[in-house]
Amino acid sequence: MGTPMGVTAPAGFLASSIAGGIKGDGKLDMALVVNEGGQVVPCAATFTANKAAAAPVQVSTVHLRETNGYASAVLLTSGNANAATGAKGISDAEELCSLVARRIGNNYASDTITSHDVLICQTGLIGIPFPIDDVRDRVDSLVDGLGSSREHGELAARAIMTTDKAQKEVYVDGGRYSIGGMAKGAAMLAPNMATMLAVLCTDAGCDPDSLQDVLRAAVNDTFNRISVDGCTSTNDTVVLLANGRAGSVSSDTLYPSVSEACMSLAMQMADDAEGSTKTVLISVEGASSGSDAARAARKVAESQLVQCSLYGEDPYWGRVASELGSSGADFDIDRLSIAYGDILVCRDGVAVDYDRSALERYMHNRSIEIKCSLGLGDGKYQIITTDLSYGYIDENRTTS
């Protein structure tokens, strides 16, 4: 059987996927995650900070508010973002939620589930009307195909992909409870969410307010620390469902496991970033404050000059120093140290001797860490980025 993975790993969660006609050519493009039996359970979610939030973000935000933090199901579609589609886009998203709720109610002989109990996530091209006429009649088969097997979860993760090269799944064993999840995302990755969707399920029990606190903190420490290109998308959503089958779990106990699951998915997204050849951890310490450390780290992570040098495997630390100095964080060049991995290249703002052969070997690695010490205080921060390659430009030079 192998290690359980994905959204169906925790007890009591079902998933399904179909070709809904959004992408065409018979490709999987719709997925559904449901608490078995259709009952609502505590649910938490975080959404994009982009003020051009897409229809599914607007609809899911209202639904979660109306239910006071409860949901039964999450519907996901790929191939069309349903963003910048006006009132019709909102209507289409609401209709999909209603269709899912009605079929779940029919299948479980329940008249209590409503459209507000269904959240919706969508991803794909922006500004193109959603093909509701192609999708409407396929919702019933999506609900009817729900199952708890590993394959059900794996195919659901595959159905939400757009430019991703592989599905992204995670499983965390918390002891007496577990967490399973899936995500999509491969570009437009920036702090405050990215062009990404993620659904996490746990059989731990937790009230909605505490669950929201746990998810918000975990997202801030993981997904919000990815910055591939500095672009924040319109549809970004992370959802966490908790059905309580394993019993009540305190938020302090639950947080490390949720954070671990989110970090795994975040790293999988960075590793899959369009055209990237390096996954890079920018670490800043010794800042005068935590906010200064974050400001400095993000400036380096989003520097096209730094990203280009990483693609060229060139440890040009002068570019790193320049970005730190222009970040707006407190800065004193005479206190600055920079290292690639454990190889120090700059101390007190000037170059130092180092083993060039060892550094050349290090720069060939897929995973790179740039360590920066500002020498001013106790503030520290880490952020995940990638290099900037020809492949990224090729992927994004046309509509994608």
C-alpha cells in the first residue's frame, strides 16, 4: 500500500476528479474533497491579498462567514481562473456550489447541506468567461465518484494542476491524528499567497476559531515565505478541514503538524517553479528587528539580478549586498557577512578568501542557501525563492 498521502489519508475524507470540459482533450480539471457523510465540520481558510480577488475567493469568503467557520466540501477547478469575470463569474461559482451541495444531499439523504457549506477554488487563465455550460452537467458524476482510496486523492491532486509538472501531496502523522493535503502552484509565487491552491484535511478535532488561528500562523510561516517572482495572484486559497474523528486536539499541539504539512507543499511548489533549476533559501539574521529581517530577505529573494546569478551558478555576493543595502532595513556595510551554504565569502563588508572549488561544487546543487548576517540585532527571517532561467521566460512570454 505504501505511505498514505494526500487529502484522503486522514480518516473520514473522500475525494474525486473528472474531466469537466474546462481544459478540453479529456484532461482532468475538476476535483472535490468532502467530509464523509456530507456533514459540516470546522473549517479555516486564508485567501489572496490581491484586491482583484477572483469570483471563487469572493464566494468562499462569504460562505465561510455565513457558516461561522464550517464547511462540508471543497470544489476545485483548473484551466480557468474565473477572475475578472464580473457578476457572471460570481453567479457561475455560486451555481457550482449549489449543484455540489444538492448532489451531496441527495446521495446522503440529507436536506441540511446548503451551497454555503461548499467552498470553491479555481485556477487558470484570468479574464476569460468560465465555461459553465460545459461543466454544469458533469457535477453529478464528480460527486458520485467520491472515494477514500489513495488513488482518489492522487487523481484529485492531478486534476488541479495547471503549469505544474507533477501533483503535490503531503501526509503528516501527528500520533493519534493525521493531516493530509494537496496543492497546485508553479509560478506567480509571492508573499501573501501566490497562484496556488491548497486543501488540507485532518481527523483532529478543533473549534473553528482555534483552527483559523492555527492555519493563519502556519501559512504565514510557510506559504507566505515563498517568493519566486514577486507576483501575487487573484485566486490563492488555502483551506483546512477538521472532522474530529481522532478526538479533540489543542491548537498548540496541532500547529506544528499543520505547519509541517504547509512547508512540505510550499517547498514542492518552489521546486516545481516554472523553468527553475535552483530552489533557494535566503536567510537573514542579525537584523535590528524581525520586520527588518523580512524586508531584507524579500528584497534579495525578488532581485532579478540575484536570481540570474543563481541560474548562472555564479556566487556574486555583491548583488546580495546591494539588495540588502537598498531594502529599507537598517544596514551597516561594515557589519555585513554573507555565506553560500557554509562557505563565507564576505565578512565586515569585504571579500574574504575561500575555497573556490568547494563553492563551485556547492553552486551546482539544486538546493542553495544564502546566509546573510547584518550584525545589528536579533531579528531573523527566511524566505524561499528560485533562480531566474530561460525556461521561466519561455513559459511566461505568452498567455499561460
